[in-house]
Amino acid sequence: MADFLYNRFPQEDEGFLTKTRSKLVNRSILTQLTHEMGLHIFIDSNTTKTIDKSHIYGDALEALIGAIYLDKDYKAAKYFVTKKILPQFVDLNEIEQEDSNFKSQLIEWSQKNKREIVFETTEETDEKMKQPKFKAVVKIDNKEVGKGMGTSKKEAHQNAAQETLKKLDQL
């Protein structure tokens, strides 16, 4: 993937390439690709959360690419990704413009504005829930600004950062 992006964007710096790669392997993008490729019809799950909100589809696409790698080799997996998936199902110009890493955006905002930012996370469980829930709170200069919930710490942080950015009028 890295060499594909380097060849596609030779004028860009390492930071841009890293961000773009991160956007491409994002779970929501992988889930979207699974739908666009029609692979979702082959997936059946008994997850407790709605299947569209889970990472099952993205995991299935990763498993398919991994199976190609194991059954064939690296070249075959690279060919599948760079020749069959990316050109047909991914608009790199759109991906380039999109930035859905809200936590990263918030950290960049805090550095630019010389403000202290802290993420505090708590885990909530009860006997009825099969999965724990995480609650994240964003504090700027010790003042609570945003909150977010999620089934993982990462998801809770992203949701809290998104709410905070909206309140800061940065989205």
C-alpha cells in the first residue's frame, strides 16, 4: 500500500502519505468497500450490535486479502488491492480531502492554539451487556468540553473529539 501511494503521490511528504494510508485502512472505509464489492451478502453474523455498526465487514475484507496472501503470495495480494480494489472502488481524491480522524484534528488544534487537552476514559459494564461500553470525556485546560461513547476506547475518543470539534466550531 505504501509504495502504491508513494507512486500515486510522489510530490507529497511522509506525513501526507501516512495520513492517506490511515484513511484507506480505516474500518469504516473497509466496511464501505465490502458493501460496494458485494462481499457483504456472504457474511452472516450473530453479533449483539447491528452488523452495519460493527467491524465485521471490514474484518472480512482484511481476511480475504490475508487469505490471498497466504494462498498465493505478497505479489498476488498486492495486485488484488492495487489493481482490483483501489481503482474500481476507491476515489483517492475524495479520500485525500476527507479527514474523519477527529482525535487527530483536535490534537492538532490544541497544539496550534497552545491549549492543554486531556482524554479521560471510563469503562461501563453491567450484567445485561455482553460488551463493555466506554465513555470518553475531553477536557481543554481542565474544563470538560465534549463526551463520547463507544464499544472501544478508540471509538469513544473519536466520538468525544468530534463533539468537541463541533463545539469549537472546527467541523
